[in-house]
Amino acid sequence: MEAGRRAPIAHLVYVSVAQPAPMMHAYVDVRARGEAAIAAAGLAATMIRPWYVLGPGHWWPLALKPFYWLAEQLPPTREAARRMGLVTLPQMVAVLVDAVENPPAPGTIRVVDVPAIRAAQLD
């Protein structure tokens, strides 16, 4: 963060993780601390929060899609299922390009969660 303040950088893009999460507590905690440090530094930043990115060599979670669908239909689990949904590599690329091309205002933090990642498309 000190290097970012000194440089100064105009916009930081940070790939974090969906939060809160019922598992991977240490990983989620480290990512949340990273986000907090960026915010405390006053940097303009985009925090991208995927849960799991599907792509080459990472297709096994497709077997979970029926469970995700069911969880999204039930009110008690809907929000968590959407927050921790699966995203594709092209969706991640699209949201990264958008973050670079459309930075937030100076000192502003923009959070891009799974539903927004899923909606991202390259033009």
C-alpha cells in the first residue's frame, strides 16, 4: 500500500473473493484484509469478488450447478448462492477489461460481486 501511495497509482484492480463465505476462512480473511488495507490507503480501487472461476482445468464445479440452481430458488439460501456462484473465464476477462477502462473516481472503491461478474460482457 505504501508503494501505491508513493507512486501514486491512479487505480488498483484487486481480485479478491466472495464475502462472507462459510468455508476457506483463512483465504477469505486474507483477501478481506487486503481490501481493508487498500481502502485505508485511500486508493481508487475496483475489488472483484469471484467465488470460483470456471475454465481450462477447472471444470469440476459444473457438477454442482443443479445444487446452485436449487439454492437460488429457495429464499433462505438465495443470497448466498448468488454471492458464491460460479463465473466463467470470459466473464472474468470482461470484468477486468471494464475495470481498467472505467476506473472509479479518485479515492473511491467499487466492488464487483458475482452477479455483476456474470453480467459482464466484452463489446
